[in-house]
Amino acid sequence: MSAAVKMPATVSRIAVLRANALGDYIFCIPALEALKHAWPDAELVYLGNAWHRDFIAGRPGPVDRVVTIPEYKGIPHGNDDGGDSHAVNQFFARMRAESFDLAFQMHGGGGHSNPFVRRLRARLSIGMQAENAPPLDVNIPYVPYHNEVLRYIEIAKVAGADPVTVEPHLAVTARDHHELHAALPDLRHPYVVLHPGASDARRRWSTARMAVIADMLAANGLHVYVTGVKEEEDICESLVGHARSTPTSVCARLSLSAMTALLAQAELVVSNDTGPLHLARALGTRTVGTYWVGNTINAGLVSCRGNRICMSWTTTCPQCGMDCIRHDAHVPRNGCDHAVSFLDSIAVEEVWSQVEALLACGSAVSSAAAAGVPG
């Protein structure tokens, strides 16, 4: 921190902007815990989306309150609409009345999010700054290839909040179990969860290959549940259609709360690099993740205990040949945007060897499941 910047003498209220997807929230949990540990009596206010409010409410963790932000240009990524200007102005008037002592931008490079945080008028603003992004009071360089968990820990540490953990952890609640039981009253144990989707087609391993994993799991006496959101129904149906066994698709049937309980009780989760994979790890469930090499740097493992990665070393687009390491393949506007998998160099045998190794370690039941929370 610059010597010219001084921390507030007292910290009573902290704002953190992180209004994006599930995995993004999971990645910042250790930083949130560091902030809460440094200022246990301060109110930690999370500025997020409606799903954050619903998911975090009543769940043990460092966040005291979630405030849903209005539509704002560039937040979330890809939103080019500035939203209702009256609603935006009202929001910032309410937030300024909160008198935040500290405001953290953990949302991205800062092109749109730094102006957002500055409008909160906190006593001190801290966050990331990409090239050409407007500054905050204290700025951390935004480097595209950098572990996401460590990125946010660094932001908290700059403010004097030392890390208390580097592994994201999430608690399971009674509500999670009740919602799962309501959606799947005849849940079949033991089971493994396969998640074949991802928001970017380049981060999806072949459903035909994942179906082979489903068949091998079935041959070993494990039932398979296939998960996904509404937009991934075709992907889930493709996996089920390729399988010779009878995996159960629960695509679009589970709330996020129910999904949390399903993942927590699974023997194992096999998934592409996407939200449910990171959620499963935070719940203590064993995981095998399929990754593109570039995304491994940002969203790879913090701990190998019970977790494995199978990685594609493909660095050029299979369709156009663009060098996507240097053009950042997970950001279409900077690289090519061909909807072709970068993961199909990963062999079934490689994934199965990791699955088999983790299953051989014995049943790993999450602390929440072991607590016997009723369904």
C-alpha cells in the first residue's frame, strides 16, 4: 500500500463488489473470511445478484448482508445496458448513506467496476486495475493469468487482512437438504455426479466420453446423476443418450440449494471447469475436473487432497488455429469465439484413472452430510 494512503482508524462497515457467477463467488470466500477475521465487529456487505442474496441468506459464513445491485453497464460481464438510470441513482444514494469505511472491488479488471465502487464514496476503495481502467484509492494490477483465489486474498491482504485459509469452504444447511429431498425424494446412494456443461463450449469435454465414465461408474455399483441448468438440457440429454447404462438427468430440476446438498452427499463429482465443480470442492466432496490449460492457471486446484485435474494442453483453436494462450481463449472478444471444445485431447482413460484413484480412497462424506441433517 502506498505510504500516502492511510487506513481508516475504525472500520464499522465493509462493502465487497462481486456480482457474477457461482464459481466466482466460491473463489473469493477466503478473501471474505480474511476481511471478517481482521474486522470481526464490522458489517460485511456483499454487493451481488439476486441469487447471492437467496443462496447466502441463513448460511454460515463471513457475509453479514447481501445487497442486490441494479443493472449497471458492464456488470455483469457482457451487459452493455446501463440499466434504469433512476434505479441506479437511487441505489447509490442508499449505498452512500451506509457510510462504508472500506469498499473492495473483487469483480474484475475495473473498467466498469471501479467507477461503480467509486460511486459508493467509501472512506477507502481497494481493488483490481487492468490497463486503462480508472483507478481506486489503492490498486492491485489485474493480471489475466493468475490464480483467482490468491488474487482476492492479495486484495484483502493489502488492506491488512491476513489470510486465515486459502481453500474455499462452504457450509451445508438444513434448507439445502430439505430442498433436495423435495426434488429427489428417492435419491439413490451411493452416487456420483457428472456435470457436462459449461457456459463456454470450449470448456466442455465430449459428452460421449463422459458417458463412458458414467458406464464405468455404473459397472462399479454407483448410480450417476447428471446435472445442469435449463440452458444445458441438450448437453445433459446428449450424455444420457450416449450412455449404455441408465444415468439419471436432474437437469433444470434442482435449485442451487438442492444442488448444494446433492454435491455434498456425492461420492465424487466429475465436471468441466464450471460453478458446480468449484462448489463441490468447497463442500469437501472429491472431484475430478476437466480443464483447458489456460483456465487451469486461473481456476485450478488450491489443494490436491481429494481433488484431481485432467488437463488439455491444446493451445490453438482446433477450428481456426489461433494461438489462444496469448489471446486468452476464455475471453471471446480477445481471442477467437469458435464454439468448439478445447478439451477433447483428454482421453477417457486419463479421467477414469483419476476417478478410480479417488474412489479407492474410501467414502468421503462431507461434514454436513455426516451431521445427519434431515431430508
